[in-house]
Amino acid sequence: MPEEKVWDAATAQRYDTPGTGMFAPEVLGPTVDRLAALAGDGAALEFAVGTGRVAIPLAERGVPVTGIELWQPMIDQLRTKNTAIPVVRGDMATTLAPGEYSLVYLVYNTISNLLTQAEQVECFRNAARHLRPGGRFVIELWVPELRKLPPGVDATVWQVSPGYIALDTYDVLNQHVVSHHLGFDDTEQARLFRSPHRYIWPAELDLMGQLAGFELESRHADWSGAEFTAESRSHVSIYRIPPGD
């Protein structure tokens, strides 16, 4: 499916859900708290800044934030809320933003929007290009739920709530997954949103970091620092460029 059809103006307008979902205080608050602490007195760069869900509150905390974003409709939506955050249009694997940063971050599974391993490795290398010695690259990513797939089944349902069903269909040969989000109400009308991804195991992610000159500093199950275990459904991984390199 063409990605420009995924991240179009209608999607950008539906993306913001103030106070709920990704924008709920219990989700967004710990994310911004952790990133602000990691940025310290330096500047932060968000890959795939989107509509500014994280960048805007982080900037309001006093952290100088720049964004890189490929899709113009997402930038346009961001600009309805904030006109001060610099945004460079381009992809997160190759696009350069001016300046040097203490923190580069990539949240909410977005590295998986790069659909090849080579692009994902380049994303790490691009983060390294932007960071000063000792700088950190933070990735929030889900853990593939392949243990839920019995033989002959290629889909998992991962959320069911009033008016909403979400499921993933897996292509385990190519390490691809398509997320299907189905919204509906009491009428006969329903809305389907689909997005393609390439899933990454934590160990593979660590190797990508090593190839780009990073060391894994920490991994937790969430932004609040919960322990990462074999049962964790996602992780927040912090990679660091060694000081002095």
C-alpha cells in the first residue's frame, strides 16, 4: 500500500486525540519526563515528529526541540498547534538537521515504519551523525507477538474495545506486519486504517546500534522504568555514543 495514502491529510487530522489514547496524561507524561531528563541541558531531535505529540510538551519544558518528518500533512497539523519548533522535511534514515544534539528520540514504534533492515540500520547511523559524544538515542518499540501465532494462523488481535478492534497480520518470512485498525459505531459504517511495518527483535535492534557505534545503556518495559521481562509487550531502549569518541 502506498505510504502517501496512509499518512494523508485525513489521517493527520484524526491523529490527535487530546487527553485520550497516545495523548492521555498517563501515557504522555512519563514519556516527556524521561526525555527531558535525558536531554539535560542539550537540544533534542525527534525523528518522525508527526503532529508534535511529544515535541510540543517537551519544548514547553524548556528543551530545544527540532523535528524531522517525511509527510507534509503531519507537519501541517503540527503547525496548527505550534509554529516555533523547527521541522526538516525528509526521512529519518538519511535527512540531516542542523546543529548538534544530546538526544535523538524515536517513539511509539515508528522505526518499524522503515520497511527494510538496511533502512533501519541507516536510521541508527543517522542518529549517530546528529549526536555529540555521550549523546543518547532513545527508541520506543513493541515486541513482536509471534508466540501468539499457532501454526497456520497469521494474525493476532491485540485490542478490542467499544467501537474499536485492532489486529496485526504477519509475514514471518520477510519480518513484515500490517496493523489493521477498525473503528465503528451503531451504524453500518466502519472505518479501516492500515499501516505496514517491519518488526525488529530487541537483539536485532542492539546489533543495529553496535553497527552505528552505540552501546546499549538501558532497556525498560515502559517510560517509567518498569523492568523489561520475557512477558513485556514493548520496551524503551536507550543507546549511547561513548563519551570522547
